Amino acid sequence: MDLRRLRRPRWIAAAASVVVLAAAGTWTAAASDDPPPVHRADQIMAIDGVRIDTSYFTTNGTDRRPAVLLGHGFGGSKADVREQAEDLARDGYAVLTWSARGFGRSTGKVGLNDPDAEVKDVSKLIDWLARQPRVQLDKQGDPRVGVAGASYGGAISLLAAGHDRRVDAIAPSITYWNLADALFPNGVFKKLWAGIFVNSAGGCTKFEPQICAMYQRVAQSGVPDAQAVKMLEERSPSAVAQDIKVPTLLVQGQTDSLFPLGQADQAAKAIRANGAPVDVDWIAGGHDGGDLETSRVRDRVADWFDRYLKDEKSADTGPAFRVTRTLGTDTGDGETRLTGVTAGTYPGLAGDEHRIALTGRAQDFTNPAGASPPAVSALPGLGAGGLSQLSSLGVGVSLDFPGQYAAFESAPVEDDLRITGSPTVTVHVKSTTDDAVLFAKLYDVGGRGQQTLPSQLVEPIRVEGAKAGKDVTITLPAIDHEIDDDHRLRLVLASTDLGYASPAAPATYTVSLKGELHVPEPLGEKNTQAPLPAWVWWLPLAGAVLALVLVVTGRRRTTAPAAPEPELTEVPLQITDLSKRYARSADRYAVRDLSFRVEKGQVLGLLGPNGAGKTTTLRMLMGLIRP
């Protein structure tokens, strides 16, 4: 658990507060020992004929302070970020939230962060902040301001920084860098996610007419055209890459088939090339579900703004790169345990390569008429996110139909192998049609043949000119996944996938290997994890020897147990330096150095968040698991 930043529990404020409604907004009054009360002023702003619903959060006082704009996710509204806005206001910021065009109580059509619509709205909001007496100014009309948000709101923070030089720092989360690349990866239409987008907005007519027409055109043909690609690229942060020159914290999700890790990688490279500080944080969750690590991420965003908006040199902004890893559910109550591995620099998705030989002859398989039945890699937006995160524990929903894929497999790995980044491989593709669409995925195959698709991610590839045969280098999705020893890697190239549009015409594909699988070396292990102490090796051996001696001798203990310490005679329970360590790592602790004492007549309660070690401690007390 990250203890860098401690905040007062929100339930204290909630339990003690008295809410007073006023015409201009809402005041929250609290006892003197609680965090400062936050004032919220709601206002409808008229911007270019559109009504934008806003909320402005401040605390009492007359001092000027930096401002933060918080954007919301697609299909949401300003209400989704109210809690974060209140926290930032208590931390000394003037915070403005708003519902983007077409969402919440705001009017207008959804423009997918159109530079002439949603992005211009943000500049108008910055104009408004510059006129507020509580907002710190760098110069007349130029407030000290940061922008943060997730998904749709994350993209607007990047776009705002690229279009408006008054933006001083940004913290986008689980968002896109190039929307055309995200929805049309390698020229393949991501139809299921696109449909979810349209439905969550309330239908195609909620969008600007040209966007609605573009969606209907691509959805019917199943193939993105040049006009569609151009439209989405013009509304993407990548279009203003050279102008984003502010400190940027990129938070991206590992369980995210909508905006995968590669989107943050592109953003990090481009912004760093402009000379701006960039940190990258891979969280456990994403658009496919899983743990979004909300509390930790909000704290890190606040630290980021403390450093680059308040100019607090001592603020700990965290490592240049952090990746969350799932340790397991060894807690007694099924809680998934997470830990963080860090590195002093962000290495990108390639890293140092480890080569693995794959075996398998050239294989023929079919693309069925109508691309049905489709293979399944993920179920985006349909509640499969828990499975996406649990793929690191050997759980998955992937399904490939016989005769519709080729598979190539490695020998069992000799030592645990950590893949962090994007594996690559070159194959030769030939088709009975001129174009071929394939879906590449890399499975983790256990000793009994069970296979798991890390984070349920698949890479679509459109191969033009495939009728004559063509060598294709495939960059597989970026992942952070550990392959246990004796497990194999299985490369599968399928002809269909539930989440994507495939050619409706039947075809036969032939695929053969053209080289080894290139896997990025373990990242962060050498930077952060110490070697296992010697006792890890000799203690189990010593225990086995002792057990053997006891079995062989079969003698009962005849000596009396040692007398209790006099000062503990009336003490029912005392714990000293109790620890529970996870296997195969020197820093995976469920409980570490826990000490407390229960006096006679006392009643003890263990209070803490999920994963704090409460259940594990009780199980050790009862002898169900060993310290």
C-alpha cells in the first residue's frame, strides 16, 4: 500500500457534515477538526450557442490558488468527478468540472473532442477561471491551471495542452493518443467497442452529423475508409503532438481492449521528445474492468499537480515508470492482491529482447462465410473485466474454433519469464483473397494444456496483397504477465474475433513462421526487487529434515513446556513482528512486521481497506496458515 500521501478518511467528513443549500450552490459545513468545508457553485455557461453545465469548487479564504479542470468519461457527466474535485479543493485548488457537449445537462452534439467544439469549450472555461478572484495567475488572462480526466476526459486534457498554451500540467488516464488507431487498429474496424460508444451516447443522432454518417458508413461496410481515418485523426491528441510541452502523467490500463497500453506509449514518446517531464503508470484495470486503483491514482495526480502547479519542489511525483502486478488471492477472503514495480526511466514497449523459438509447420485455416462463428478474446463493456484482470491467475474467456486458426508453440520455459511490453514475431501469410484479416494472440499454456490469454488482448492485422504471399511482422499487444516455469507460449493467428469486423467472403489462409518470437525482458525486476534471502532456501530444507526425524523417531515430547513469561500471565494475546510473505519474491508481503497486544478484558477490532492483511492475520492466529 502506498503511504506517500495520507488523507483524512472521507467518511469522517460525511458523518459529521451538515449540508446547507443555497441559491448559488451547496455549502458543506464540518467540525473544526475535519477537512475544510468545500463550496460548490453550479452555473450554466453559454459558449458559442451551446449551454455548458459547470460546477466550481473552492474552500474558504481569500488566497489565490492554482486551478484544475476535471473532465469526465464518455457517456458520463460532471457528477462523475465531483468527489475528486472536492478532494482537490480541500488540497488547495480551485476546481472546475463540466459536462461535455451532449452529456449531462449540457446541450449540443457530441463531437468526439472536436477542436472547434469541445476543445474550444475548454479554452473558454480557462478564460472564465482567469477572471476568478481565487485563481492564481501567471499573467493577465493566464491562470495557473492543470487538466485531468479519464478516457474521454483524459483525451481532452491532452488536446487542451496542445491547443491552449495556458495549460501548465496534465494527468490523462486510460485514454487515447490516436483515436483512428484505437478504433481502426491496423485498418481493422473495432466494431463492438464502436457500437458501445454510440449506444452510451444515446444513439447516432446525438453526434455531429458528419460523425454519425461516418459511423454508419464504416459499420455497414466493415472497413474504415480514408475519410473516416482522417476525421478521427484530426480530433486526436496526436494531431497536436508537437505542441504538448507540459509535465504529463500518463495513467493507462492493462485490462483495456479499447485504449491499450500502446496508446500511452505513443503519447509518452511524443511529449518527451518536446522536452517535457513524462511519467507512465500502468494500472491493473481499464475499460474492460478490473481494479482502477482509484484512490492511489487520485493521490498521484494530486502530487503531480502539487509539484507542477503549486511548484512544491519536495512533492513526490512517484517513479518515471510504475506497473501494477497481481500477486494472487491468498488472503482467505478472495481479495486480489496488487503490488507495484517501478523503474527510474520509462523504457517503452520493446526493452531488451529475449528470443524464444516457436515450432509448427505451415498451416491452412479458413475465414468462414459471414465471419461466423467468431472467435472470442474479450467481452468489452459486458462485465468480463474481472476475468481480464484475473488472466494473471489463469482465468480467461478466450475461445478459438477448430479450422479457423493456426497455432505455433514454444518449448516449456525453464525459469519464470516476465513479459513486460510488446512481443513481436514475423510470419508469412498467403490468402485465396487479395486481403486477409488475422487476429494474433499469445497464450500462456500450463502444464495440463490449459491456456490463458493475458489481459484478454488480441492484435488485429489487415494484410493487403496477401494473394501473392507476404511476410508480416506482428507487434502483439503490450502486456505485463509472468509465465511460470514449465509453461509454454502459444502464438495463435485466428481468422475471426467477436470484437472486430472480418471479411464476409469465405477465404483460406496459409500461415508459416519466419523467425523467433521476440519477447521484452523482465522490466523492473532488476531495478526494484532484491534477491531472495538465504533462509528462503535453507528453511524449507531444514523443516523437511526435522519432519523426517520426528516421523522416524516417533517419540513423544516428555519435557514440560516452558513457563510463560510472568509479565504475560494475564495477557491473552501478544503479536510481535508477525509477517506473511508471498512465494517467489522478496517483497510480496501480505502482512509485514505487525505487532500489537490485547489486554485482559479488551475487545479488538481490525480495521483497514481491502488487502490490508486483516484476514491473513486472523488466519495465522488460528493456525490455518503459517507466518
